[in-house]
Amino acid sequence: MTQEELTKTKIINQAQELGAEFVGFANINRWIEADDIPVEFHPHKIWPQAKTVIVLGLPLWLPIIDASPTVLGREQSNVTNELLKKVAFRLVAFLNGKGYQAVTTSSAVFSHVWAGYYAGLGTVGWNQTLLTQQYGPRVNLVSIFTDLELSGDPLLAENLCTKCLYCQKICPAQALIDNENRKYAQVDQQACLKNEKRLQKAFCDPCGACIKVCPVGEDRQLFENNNFVKYFEEQEILNDNPHAAAYKDWVHIRSYGSYSLEKNSTNE
Amino acid sequence: MAQIEVRLTEIIEHAQDLGAQFVGFASIDRWEESKDVPVELHPHSIWPQAQTVIVLGVPACVDIAPNRPRGQSNVTSDLLDQAAYRLALFLNGKGYPSVNIPQDSTGEGITEHKTVRVFSHERAGYYAKQGRGYHTKNLVTQQENSQLALVSVLTAFQLIDNT
């Protein structure tokens, strides 16, 4: 198949037309130069033809995550993930049609968060989520490997994470462990997964606690939500009064479509 | 995220480009005035910034609706959910806070919850079809016996008569 010349602008236009909000490019050298993650997780170790990683992202709406865990949050996550998968598949088909090899990849073997950072979409937060200027960590991501060699987008100069540790404080699984010798939290994957399974049983996964509480993101102004005390006082206030006016929207959303949650043994 | 002026016709065209065949608008006042829905199911009870509900619809064939094959149901749900999400994305990008409520917000597999939803798209569609002088593009319900599958976007975008 003959190769047609493709620019980043053409690819961005195509991806956005298909529905992507964020589109970033990272040359595979970024992984080699930075040495942040083990070599076996570098793109060209997973797929040797890879020269560039294209990262696509879609935001999640703060008011829905705020009420989490809920069935609405689960549906929102499903809708964005399905859309991302379709956009990625169709962008791969577009690249293949122009004569370039391209494949999508799974988060099981590849970190979309680090790819997003190397593609200039944001910075890696203390809790190892990608923080974007517009939506903080409230973004779902997918990555495409291609043999089309393109220049990488500039990295964000400023680290967006303020290390406020709200994510650690609110985590229902206590899965984010601060280690002074490390730049990022040590994530207790087992504790996090155990909590996810508890939520899955009740049809109200994903948890969303560490991303809803993050103060980074212009969406906090858009959705007029900078009341962080509300997150931390919730349990105490609702224990005293399950119908407290300040939480009536969250309580209403939670009361539909999901089973009651089993007690979280991590907190016992 | 500065606010950029958006006209109602722009929203209608955008929704149609995304696949919606019915695009209707209902001010949140409709819920308050009619008093036929419990207050906790009103759009601004779910999300206080809501001013307007935009309802998107695609046809659902009436013959098979009572026992709709799962495949077709998934196709319409996916189309509507993605159109609603992308319309919310468009409005948020223009500085109008917006949140789409997915079509099936009842909990997959929880049959006992299927009759009650966190928000009724059908009720929103009913208010939107009444129109109240706002633009309502209705391509399908003009046909007798036709039914629509519906989905809603709650938005801070306010309807005014000259938009």
C-alpha cells in the first residue's frame, strides 16, 4: 500500500471529528530518555514497529463523579470508554488506509497515563493519574501505536499536582501510601481492586473518589464546585441526618439503579 | 472556559449531525409548574445548575418495542448516549455547564430497578414536545404510532424567546 503524507494537523482533525476531545503525540524516544517506567512497558517493546504514540482523551463530568459511587457514574464511564474505543479503532483504520501501520493498546499492558504525559496532555499527579488543565484527572484515555514517525508535542512545563493529598485522605480503600523517598504514591493495587469489586457487585463502579476530590481542573469553575469540605464532612453529616439538604442531590442519584453496598472491610 | 454565545439552531444542528432525529428543549420550569413528577426527580434536584433539558431522540419501532431484541436496544442506546455525551462536550466547551444523563441509568442486570430511573427521559420528552414556543425539531413523532427512544442533556444554557 502506498503511503500518503500525513501531518499532525490532519490526524488531529480526523480524531476530533470522530469525537476525541484531547489528542496528543509522543515519540517513543520520550520513554527511553525519561526512564520513568520499566523498559518492558515501553511502546516499542510491546509492538516493535511503534515510532509514535497517539493519545486520545475524553472528559468525565464532575457533577456525576461527585455523587459516586453510583450507577450513573458507571454508565458515564461506559459511554466514554465505548466512544473512545470507537474513535481509536476508526483512527487506526484511517492510518492504515493511508498506508501506515497502527494498533490500539490495552491499559493492562501499557500506561495511558504516562503516554498522556509524554504526549503533552497533562502531568502525572501524586496518585498516578493524568492531570489535565481543563478537567484535572477526570479524563479517560486510550493510546494508539503507529509506525508513522511524528514529532512529539511539548511537555507541560508546570507540574499541575499540588500534592494536597486530598486523594489519599478520601480514598475508601486507603490504597494511596505516601513514601517520602518516592515522587509518587505507592498504590496498593490489591486494596483498590478489592474496593472496585465491592462496587461492581452493587453496579456502581468505578469508585472515582480520588479523581472527584482533586482540586486541579478548570471544570471546577465551570461546574461551580470548589467546596472540598463537602467531601470530607459527608459521612458524618449523613450519619446524623440521611436527608441533609446539602447532600440531597447525591443521595437521590445514589438511591437509583444500584444495590446497597457491602461494608468496606478495609475501613473496619 | 469563557462563555461563547451559542444559538438554539446551532445546538439543534449539532445534535442532528451527531445522529439525533428529535431535538427538543424543556425549561426546568415545566417540572415545577406541572407538579406531576416528585421534586427529587426534577432536573435541578439532580443537578442544581440545570436550567434547560435538551432531549434527543431516535425512532424505536413500535412493533417490536414491547419485546425489543437486545441488539437493537443496544444500538439505539449507544447512539443516543454518545450523541448526548458529545452534545454536552460541545456545550461545556462553549462555557455552558452540561451533563448528559445516560439512557439506561437503571443498573444493568438489576431488573427490579428497571421501572424506576434516576431521571425520566420520557417525561422530559413529553415536556419538550409541548414546545412552549421553543424550537422543536420533530421528524418522527409526526408519524402515527411511532415511538422514540430518548436521552437527556441537562444544561445551564437558558432558553429565551429570541434564541
